[in-house]
Amino acid sequence: MPPGQKTKPTEPVSAQKNIEKRLHFAELMLGISRKISAVDSLDEILQMLIEITSTELNAERGTIFLSDKSSNELYSRVALGDLKHEIRLLNDSGIAGHSFTTGEHIIVNDAYADPNFNSAIDNETGFITRNVLCVPIRQNNGEIIGVAQLLNKKKGRFTQLDLNLLTEMTKQGAHFLKSAQLAEYMQVKHTQELQFLEVVSEATSDIKIGSLLQKVMSEAMQMLNAERATLFLNDEKSGQLWSEVLSGEKPLEIRIPNTAGIAGAVFTSGKAINIPHAYADLRFNPTFDKKNGFFTRSILCVPVVSKSGKIIGVTQVLNKRNGTFTDEDESRLKAFTAQISIGLENANLFSEVQNIKNYNESMLESMASGVVTIDENGKIITCNAAGLKILSTDPADILGRQSEDYFSGANVWILEKIARAAGTQQTDHTVDAEIATGEEKRSVNLTVMPLNNTEKVSLGSMIIIEDISNEKRLKSTMSRYMDPSIADQVLTTGEDLLGGKNVQATILFSDIRSFTTLTEELGPHATVTMLNEYFEIMVECIQKEGGMLDKFIGDAIMAAFGIPMEHDDDEDRAVRAAIDMIRRLSAWNITRVGEGKKPVKIGIGLNSDVVVSGNIGSKKRMDFTIIGDGVNLAARLESACKQYAASILVSEFTLKKLRGTYRIREVDFVIVKGKTKPVAIYEVLDFHDEQTFPNLMDALNQFRDGIAKYRAGKWDAAIGAFNQVLLINPNDTLSEIYIGRCETLKETPPEGVWDGVWVMDEK
């Protein structure tokens, strides 16, 4: 008989054996009914049927697939000999799909010779399928609700008697399966409704726009089983739709014209749009997919309507995991957005007020000069961090006190300045005055400004204190040139750093991810505390390797290796410092999480080049710093960490000069923003351990193969290689990015000759 042919064997039996088999059959059927009726859950029934059928028919493995009509898939929760998990496949795929769609009872003696057999699972698990027995599971009314499939008869092959027995056993359990499946469906729906009410209640009580958007989008994804969700709100001033949170990715602000794309069409028309195949719809703009490597399959977008009937935004969800979005999904999303629209309006208003408040507070806290505000009754209301330091005081000692009580004794002259400014309604300046702070005295420039509202009614006064004492003047002068450790070296060696010169150096840029979101959640004081702890750790890593801290740029760090002291291994020092920064950050994050705080994530970019170093600025203010294209490229690589989900990226120019051995993989061949020539960039992975990146070297080999096939334009082969990486480490986001990029390039092939160069549109 040809291999793979479906047989219908007949085996004659004696009358006595026939009677015995009938008795056994009756006992078996009764036993199935008795055992199944004793359990409640669908999982237990599936497990029990698999165990009974596999044991009775002497099979190595068994699976019961049930039909999911909403996604046109077959699914199973258990498989004998394997861990319990859910398996899903299209209901026309493989031998099981063929049996389900045709209703055929199938015996396959040679699985690999059968055209319907899908060997992918064997390839993934290492299991070898020899023969297959598969029957549809029918209810009494003839409806097929799934299939039962047995693999590898332990002795011999599956027979017609096996097929008949499996058919009867599944028929016996069909009613129980359908009932349990319906009960589970009702329970899921009930749970969803409870979660719906709970989330709506929680969301409408939140007045912070950032956290509210996160809650809404997270719940929308979970509720509709989608890969990504975005809630766009309308900015009437700019005519744009904006979002602060993009679920599934790191937070960032997105702005698009409120007439553009699918979201714009829904906003302007007020009608929902459900697109099962995004790239087949002319309204879909694939630009975002090309930029970030995401592949959009399906889209559901509904308007967000306020209580007054005004459209205030749109909610958009992408890529339902099990098929396409249904009418029920659309109804649920509409109901959800209708309920949370009031909370969104309140949060948007609160956000505008909070932004103004945060701006004012941040401006005060960032000032080097001390700022003290006094109300119309003479009570001290605020004092920024610089003011507390200059006055050598703490908030409890100064805030809430009367100005005449606090500014007394040697500082009583300040009260005279406050009174003069209030009386004349003009700013009063005092240059190089002396202020007493405890046992010390400081030289300051002091300015008193009257504060009035729009109606010229006095609100009090503001005092600005600039510390010009000798100690601060010295520290300020030194800080204009270099960090303290480098200054010590220069003073010791007597090197003259004045003037500019070309030097070979390795530049390091690092930046905190989602820093804006962190600051909004923490507030000014907690943000400053967090940054101080963070900078302390990072600067120690840099200085330990002999690096020069060039400057802090907000939450970013710029450092250089090879300036002003050159070493033979400055490139290695920079890489070691970057690895140590990530490791130390991970240890610090463990402490933060243990204290109930959010972990901090950073990206680091390294590049080696000839740069210009020296004093740059004016006669009144200058910095010892570095400039040049090499500096810009390092900054671009740090920014690119976000796009490639990387922690450390280095350029080919740094890689070529490394003396040590590191675990590195090539990430891309790109043209960065503002440049015309491509540069190869690499990811350093030495900070990983077996827990954070299992089987790293195996994954790197597969990834290298994927990159080679990607460069050759072999999209399907590249996707296969990157999928192999994901089998080794499912958390390798870079492989997922390349899979999405390959899918996009398959759909929209590159123009001209493909050279593997990727153009980065963002800085």
C-alpha cells in the first residue's frame, strides 16, 4: 500500500470475541460518561478524554482540538506527554483541520508522506510522528465541534477498529465538551463584564492624563486581545490628534493631523472603522510600520464622544491575536470609550493645569539661584533647592514662617528691601551683600521683585539670591571646564588644557528611557532624588575606567575616554564602563523595585573618532568640552537604542579598535539622521547572564544567519532564522523587529538594488 494512504481496514473476529468486545465497549462508554460527569471544568474533561483515548488505543500522544468559531481556529489546552498549555491552529490546517472541515475519519500510516501533515510542530519539539488516527467530534445533531487526534500507535498501526472505537468515545464525550465549553464561555464573559465595570470605575476616578491613558490602553488591549492600542485626544489649538502613551512600546508623544489616516477619518466622520486587512485598505498609511518595524494586520478604530456629544478623540486597537476584530469587539470598545470619556475630559483639564504648575516648579528647582516667595501677609510660601542650600536651612525651618521672624538679626536688611520693593512696586537690586547662614556668611547678589495679579493687586514678593562667595565661585569656575577628578589630574600633572586641539577619543552618551513619564509620576523632589542616586552610580562607573564626565544634559550623560589623558585602550575602557553601567543599574533597580519604585532603563551609544576638544564659550562663561561629527554619531546611537530595543550600541569605528573579547552582534547597516554614508552598528551583550538572555551564543549564531539572509534579500529565510532566535530566547525584541521589517519588505519591496542599508529618519 502506498505510504500515507488512508486505509479502511477490516478485521474479522469470532462471535465470542465480538461479544467480549461489545461488553468491554459498553463498560468503556459507561466509564467515560461516569468519569466526565464527575468533573466540572473544560480543562479536566479534555485531559480525561485524552488520557482515556490514548490509553485505550495504546497511542504515544493524544490531543483533543475544539473549534473557536470567532477566530476560525482549532485549539487544545492539553497534550499527553507535554506541558499543559494552549495550542491554536487554523481550522483547515494539517490533518486535524482536514478532518474538521471535511468530516472525514482518517487513518494515516505514514505521516510524512501525507500531503495534509504539517511537520512544523515535530521540527520545533523534536517529536517524530509516524502514524495518525483522527476523527471529527460530532454532537447528536451532527454539528462538528472539534477533532480527536492520536499519534504513534505503540505497537503496529492504527486499524479500522481503532477508528471506530475513537469515534464512539468522542461521541460519548461530545455533549459534555460542548456544555463545558459553553459554561467556560459564559464565565469568561461574566469575568470580562466585571473587569469592564471595575476598570471604568477606576479610570473615571483618575485625573492624571498619563496614568489614565495607560490604564485605558492596557485594558483595551486586554479586553480585545489586541497587540497594541492607542488613545488619541484632539488638540483643538493645533488641530492634531495626540497620544502620550503607545501601549506595547515605551511611552512617547505622538501627534498627527486630526484629518490624517484611519484615526483622522474616524475623528472627522464620527463613525467607527473596522479593517480586517490593513495593507489592503487605501486609507492605511504604512509609514509608522516602516519606521518601527511593527506590522499592522487588522485595525479597529472608534470615536471617543463626550457626554455633550462632542468628539474628543479616537481609540485605535491593532492586530487581534486570534483573527480579526468582530462586531462584538466594536460594540465593547464603543461602550468602553463612552464610559471613560468623562474621565478623559477631567484628566485633560487637570493635565493642562498641572503642566503649568510643573513648568513653574521645574523652572524654580532648576535655577542655580535661590528663590524665596512671600505672600501678601508676609508668610514664606516657597523656597527652592538652591535657596535652601544658600540659606543653610531645610523646608521645615523656613516654609510657613513669617518673613520678619526668619529674616532677623544680621539679615534684617532683607526686610527693608522687601518693604521698599512693595512700596515702590519696582524691583530692588542689591549687589555683593552679606547674608548670615548659621555660623557662616555668604556673599550674595539679592533681588526683590513685587508680585501682582492681572488686576495689579499685590500677591506678595519674590526674593532671588545669587551666591557669589569665594568657595562657590571657585567650584563654579572649575565646573565650567571639567569634572573634579579630571581637574585633580590636570593640577597634579600641570598640563595646560587651554585652547582647542584634535584628539582621538571614544564618546559615550547615555539617556534615561521614558524620563518624562517618570518625572510626572514622581514629582520634582522625588525626581531630583532619583537623578542624584542615578548619576552617582553612573559617574562612578565612568570615572573608574578613566573617563571624563563632560556634562549632564537633563537626564542624559555625555562622557569621553581619551580626553584629556590618553590611554592605549580607551575604546575598551568605554565599553567596559558601559557594561558596568548596565550591571550597576540592574542591581540598583532590584533595590528600587523592592521599595515599590519603578525600575530605570537607559540606552548607551559609543563612537570613536577624531574630535575637537578645548574651551568653548564666551569670556563670561566657557566649557571644556568636545565637538565634532564623532560626538553627533554617538548621540545618534544612544537614541537608536530605543528603535532597536538595545541597551548598548557601538559604531564600527569603536568595534575595530577593541582589544578585548566581548559578546557582540551586528545590529544594522544604517544611515543616521543628517548623514549620507551608512555605518555599521553593533550591540554589546556582555551584561547579560543566563537568566536575562539564555543560550546567548546559540542565539547570536542564529541571528547572524538571519542578518546575512536579510542582507541578501531572502525575506522568508531571514524570518525563519530570526524565529529560531525567538525559540532560544522569546524575549529578543530585536529579532521581532527584524521579522516585522522583513514582512514589510516582502509586502513593499525596496526600490532598486537592495544593499541592506536602513535609513533612520529619527535622531
